[in-house]
Amino acid sequence: MKTLEKDELYQNLQEFLKAKGVALNAGSYSQKIQKSCELLSDAINSSQRGITRAKVEIDKTLDQLRQVIHEKTAPAGSASAPKAKTAESHESPPPKTGQKKAPSRKRAKGRKQG
């Protein structure tokens, strides 16, 4: 949101009242209204700056919260950094021995004989 000029609210109010048939002539009453509009403009501008700062802080905190949730809910293997490959991992696997496992016997599907 863009900032308001000090006299912007007063000018808009003056035009609005003129359209409704009320003229703000120079005098103490119009000076007090003008001063009130300036204070209101300052308050609006300060609030807008505060809201912008708060939004930045909230976004930063939400990003931190998302990161913590991601770290806590991520699978165990993906949470850590990838391990560097060592010379051991580049070596060939240990040689196989001459022994082989006996094939497992599976039950034949079908009717039971009995």
C-alpha cells in the first residue's frame, strides 16, 4: 500500500463534504479537522509500516517452522546429507564361495490329496 500524504485525507474529506453541500471554510474548526486528518494519516502510515515488518517476520518464522516440520517428518535416510563414497565402496564385492544354497521347495497349489 502506498503511503498517504499529510493533507490527502483532508482534501478528500473536503471534496466529499462539498459534494454533500457542506463547505469547510477557513477557521479554527477546519484547522482542527485538518490537524486530525494529518494525525490519522501518520497513524495509518505507521500502522502500514508495522504490518509490513510483522508480515516479514511472520513469513520468516513460518519458513523456519516448515523446515522443522520437514526435518521431523522426512524419512530417516533422506534427512542426512548423502555420504561420500569411499575407496572401499568402489572395490568389487567379496568373491563368492563355491557353496550354493539349496533351492527352496514350494508347495504346489491345487487340491489336497488325502
